[in-house]
Amino acid sequence: MDRNFYLDLAARGLRWPIGTDLVLHEQSDPESIVLDGRRLGAVVAQTARRYKTPLAIPLMDLRLEKADLLDTLGVAATDVDAFHFSETPAQDVLDRVAASAAALFGPRQRAHFEAIRYIARETDLVPVGMCIGPFSLMTKLLADPITAIAMAGVGVTAAEDAGVLGVERCLALAEMAVARSLAAQAQAGARAVLICEPAANAVYLSPKRIEAGSDIFERYVMQPNLRLRAQLDQAGVDLIFHDCGQLIPFFVEQFATRLHPVMLSFGCSRKLWEDAALVPPDVVLYGNLPTKNFYSDAALPLERVRALTLELLERMRETGHPHILGSECDVLHVPDAAATIRAKVDLMLSCTAGPA
């Protein structure tokens, strides 16, 4: 779509959370819905209607690409979440994954694609896809990626260290899994995809090393994501990029100027009104209220939500940068705090300056 579509949404003062999980858990049988594409699509549509956004945002389930990758390698579904490679994947593992690009996806991922197809064919909403970024997926494949990434950051090569080799081969596997998912979502009718790279942050990637000249961020984060961006461009699909990790200005600027998404979403490590100076004026900034704490009145009372909402709106208005007020990440259902979370979401969507 034309970038003006997203710029117009910002100009209209649109507010919405990434809140599909909240609506899903209002249903009597959420566990069965996530395996039924049409019903899942109906929940996604219901969420968009509730929050008055034309963007139909799916569940932010960042486990799907890992499950798909490991299914190819024969790992049981029950073992996926806890699985890490215990040794460096051999080249034949990469070859097997590359050769399986056209294989059937598992039930949960097929339902995700069918939900996108439902939105595309049976509603007037904009079907949006969702997937984890390659760097973040790589970190989920290794028990201790930080040490090896740090070694790579000081110049140790894959030829010199098995840990660095493991990182690079797992990153290659991750990129293949994400590219396969993106292709399927584009085929299902997605007109934009939200790629989530929360691990591309200052915990995994040392700012000091990068400032000293290390190319680790370029090789491990930017290059894979630039290739995926090119894939989306070729398919005519817009990129929405999300990173709720601990970021430094350099990361923000690289994401904004080189990936150049239509929308850029950050967590609460960032002050969006400061980042506005780093982001091109045709990239909409989204977020970034501290919705991870909405479940707790002790951590974030209702009146504080109102104050933060109004402050963010005012600060972004002063910058003149296009902005859509929303959540710092997806707003998850918490069983014992469902009413509390809903009340705070409703407040962030409706509050205006003046008497409380």
C-alpha cells in the first residue's frame, strides 16, 4: 500500500493496542480457536473493529517459526519451547531445512495463515501478518547465545570458534524459517507484516563494541532483515517493524533509515519524542505505553496510565512526527487481572486533556 495510508491513520489521531490476545480470551474456547483459521480470523476482525483500526493485527505468537523449523528436524511439538541445539548444527541440517521450503506447515501455523486469508477475502480490513525476526529466533535456538555473540563482536570468526559457528548456522536456519513464513503469509493475502526483533538489543549486542567498530549488528541483525525486507518488497507487502528490547539510538536510526518500514514500534526503553529526530518523516512511530504493567495497579495505577497517555500524545504532537498511540508490545490476557487490563486499555484509548 502507499505510505500515505499509514500517515493518514496517524494524522487522524488513531489509537489502538496490539490486543488480539485479550479478545481471544474472552471466548469460551481459545485453545481450539487458535487451530481454526476462520474462527481465529473472526477474532482478529473483532479486535480490529473494537479498537477502530483498519489494520487486522494477528496474535503476536512468536513461537510459530521455531515450531515449524524444529518440526522439519523431527523435534516433537511438546519439546519445542525448551529445545536448544546441544551442538553446532551440521551443514546437512541447513540443507534439510532449505530443501523443505515447500513442506506442509503444522496445524497452528496453517490456522494463522487461514486467518489472514479470512481477513483478506471476507472483510474490508487490512490483513496483517506476524512473525519473529531472524536474530530473535536464533537466540531461541541456543542455550547461551550471548557468549558466542560477544566473541563474534570482538572479531572471533566461525572458523576459529564452535560457538560462533553455532550462532551463524542457527541464524541461517532462523532466516530460512522466517522467509518461509513470510512467503506463506504473503500468499495468504497479507498486505503488511509485523516483524518482531525484541532480542536485537543492547543485552545481546554490546554498544561499546559497536561504537569501537564491530560489525556484529550489521552482520547479525541488519543484513538478514534487509534480505527479508527485499522479499516483502518483491511480494508487494509492507514492513511494520517492532523491537521492544533495550535499544540505543544507533539501533533506532538503522532500523528507521535502512529498513525504512511503514511503521516502527518500540518498547519503553525509548522516548518516542526523542526518537522522532532519528526517524524519517514518512515512517509512523507506534506505541509505546507501558502495557506490560497494565495487569498491576501497584506498578501502574489507572491515573498513571492517563498521565502517561496524555504526556506521550502531547510530546509527540510537539515533534510533529506522525504517531499512532498504542501498546509497547502485545497486551496479553492475565486471568486474574482481565478487568484491570481492559480498564486501562479503554482509558488509553479514550482519555483527553482536562479534568479526570
